[in-house]
Amino acid sequence: MILDSFLKMSDVLTVGSSTAVVVTTSYVDTLAKGDDYSGCFLLSHAVAAVLSGTAGATVEFRLQHSDSTAATSFTTLVSSGEIDDALVVAGYLSALRIPPGAKRYLQGGVRTTQVTTSGTVTQYICKDVDVNAQLIA
């Protein structure tokens, strides 16, 4: 898999300080230079484990889209679904395919159902994913 630094949505994003969706620090304009991201993936890589210490706590990785760059205009396009936070250890990978029909701007997001004591995630857009590969943090 090739990780392009121009398609890095977040670099070691701290998640879980609240149960709100924490969004990536940047977005991708899918119309820039005629790029087409349909069929690509949002790759979420847990750099540090997401730990809450609460039974039933979950983590959800999201790909959001919008026709505008306004922070309040992004809506969830694709979601990983809720994943038990005990499974989201350092090195955990989640890959969400970008479906056809995505709006112009894309950003990643992470939601936790409980406040966590730790957890960092890096998110990329990439063209291919080997989910069996281990990324170096």
C-alpha cells in the first residue's frame, strides 16, 4: 500500500476526550486536479490503543463528506460501525471504501461512546489496502 503525505487526513489525532466525533485536521477536495477518489479507502491506523476502562465502550471510524468546507456541513458517508475499544490496540487498521457519489470534500472522523484515557489515530486516503500489513507507528 502506498501512503501519500498529501492525502494524510490526520497525523496522530487524539481521540476520546469526549463522546463527540473528533474530525481530522484536514480534508481532501476530490475535484482538485481532476482527482477521482471513488474506490479508494480511508485507512484508519491506531497509533496508540484507545482505552476507556469501561465495559461496552466502542470506537467508530467515519468517512464524512460535504459540498462545503464549513465544519458543520459534513455528514457521515461510511462508517466502520461500533468496534469494542478493547480491540482497537496499537497497530489496529480499519479500511473504509469511498463509494461512488461522494460529495466534493472528504474528511475522516472518530467517535467513542465513552471518554477514553488514551488513543491516537492517523487517517489516510489510499488507493489500495493490505489489511494484513502492520504499519510502523
